Amino acid sequence: MLLSVLAGCGGDLSEVILPGLDRIAVEGPGDLEGRRVGLITNHTGRTRGGRPAAAVLREAGIETRALFSPEHGLAGAAAAGEDVASGTDPESGLPVFSLYGADRSPTPESLVGLDALVFDIQDVGVRFYTYISTMRNAQVAAHRAGVDFVVLDRPNPNRGDRVEGPMLDPAFRSFVGTDRIPLLHGMTVGELARLFAARMGAEVTVVPVANLRRSTRWEDTDLPWRAPSPNIPSLETALAYPGFGLFEGTNLSEGRGTAAPFRLVGAPWTDPEAWLRQIGGAPAGVRLTPARFVPRPLPAAPAPRFAEEEVAGLRVELTDPTRFRPVRSALVAIAAARASHPESFEFREAGGRYWLDLLLGTDRIRQGLEAGVPVPELLEGEEAALEAFLEERRSSLLYP
């Protein structure tokens, strides 16, 4: 039980980081009392002590009628991009509506009989991570159906005081780019829900995280790390992912099929030493060193790039997360890979578009890289849009 987990605090919760779900477990149902709810959740929707959200809501007297699951499914085990089927949750016996299959939003039929949709999923703070796309789609569906939307908030592992562009160009909106926010947005899911609601003229209720500050590091929350998805096994991976996840937009491996996804990058044809010389010195807060690895099919990555081939590349080690700028660092590495291997390097296309453009939310960066524009100059061109976003988001923020 949660209270036994907190017993070491002597009953004093004044400094304990309590996510929204834990607050319901401690304080009771609040505005959800007497409501019939649908719960959007997965394996990360648990209290500090491990109680699943559906059980916590039931114990608080909240009538939960259905579950909705995002990419990777309710158990968080499906591979990236793999369709997830609807079904029944064996733990609670509740019906589960997949939001990552034929439907990417709750259908009107799935919302019949509900007073509220409740969202409780651990996000990683990156625009192209699809849990926030699921949340925004659900907000739109709830608004249209006249169903309330409630977010049980959780900390952002990438913190609330780190923001990096580029901003999303609406022409590149997709399921990996849900709205006009920076790639690294520095907001919790509750704050994002408030921003999305304001933009669509809707209402949202957020149960905030107790005692959270914008500068709070995940290490200081004392919360257990539950891998939000199969290829984000550690906090260090979550911190590297906003940048080195961009290697998915190239014909290099981003490390899937290894024990260190997004912290190993390369290809069979790369020369790591030449690549490092082109980089000319590691960006702030990160160490890049030569590495060799063999991607292998795994449940988390059944078809990794260069499966069973020896890959030469770079290992990404964070030395100072407070100084690390993941987007800038990864773009420098991508630009250097292209410059040092011009005959082999390619930007990957998907469905007639460049995947890097969809991840970045714009084609300006790729076109600049192809024209040889230095990465710092490319990102300086995003500063005005970032400043406008920081001003707009101010009214949606919940934490000092």
C-alpha cells in the first residue's frame, strides 16, 4: 500500500513527490467522486508502491467502466509501430479499447455512458513520443462527446526547465507531431493538456503532482523507473532520446536491438574515428566514443536495422545532464556522419516524406543540413518561435 511506502517519511508528505494517482490514493476521489470513467493508461499508471491505476480508482470509489491503451499496449510490451488489439484486461476484467490500431482516438461508441476520461501515463517529455498524441486525440474526442477530461499528472523525466526546438510547423503535423510545441517542450502531461485545451476551447481538470518544481530532476523524485516503452529502459536513455532518436530519420542504426537503444548509433560502413574528427569535439554534457555492436531481433525490436551485422559507430554517454542539449548534440552528430560518409549517408523516406522532417516537425533543418549550414546557425533560426511558445505556455504551467 502507498501509505506503507511513505511510512519512512513519518507521515509527513510535505516534501514527497506525489503524482496525481498517488494523491487520489491518499486524499480520495476529489472531483471524480460519483463519476463513471474511462481510464487511458498502461503499465506506467501505477502508484509509487506499484498499485495499478484501475485498482486505485476502484478503491477510491470511482466507477471505472473501460480502459484505453496507447502505443505499446496496456502492458507496454508491444514493439514500436506495432498495432495493438482491443480486448479485456485480465487484472481488472475491464474492456480495453486500443488507441493504437484501427482507431487512434476513442470512438463515440466507446465513450457512451462515461462522465469522464482519465489519463494516467508516464511520458518522457518529447514531442515525437506518441503518448501525448494519444492524449490530445482523446481530449478532442471527449470534448466532442461532452465528456470531461481529467489528467493525473506525473513528472517529466526531461524536466520542466529544458526546452529545445524546433517548433512544429503545422504542415508537418502527424502522430509523431501532434501540435505546435517544441521537440523538447519542458511540460508535464497535465500542463500540455491545459495548453491543448486552451487552444481547442475545451476544459480539462488536472490533479497536479505534489511538491514538484520545474527544475526537479527525476533522480530527486524518489519514484521508481518503470520503462515507459520497451526501448526506453533507463533514465539515461530517456534523456538521450530527444536527440539521438532523430537517427531514426537516417539510414544509420539508432541502437534498437541492443541493450542501449538511442545510446549507440552507427552503420556497418561508418568509420568512427573519421566521424569523430568531423564532429571536432564532443558537445557539452556528453561523451562520444567509438563503439562496435550487433543489433539482434528482440521483442522490443523484432526487426532492427542491420540485424545480425557488426555495426561501427558511436557510444553516447551523458557526463552532465544539466548541460546536455540533446537535439543540438544529435544534429551535430548527424551532420558529421553525412559529411564524413557522403557516399553512404542518406535521410530515410517513409510514405513519400522524410522521416526526419516528421520527427523534427519541419523540413527546414534537413534542408539546412543538406546545404551545409552549421547546426548552431540552424537552431538560432528557431529561437524566435521558441520565445513565443514560452510566452504562450505560461498560463498553462502548474509548477514554479
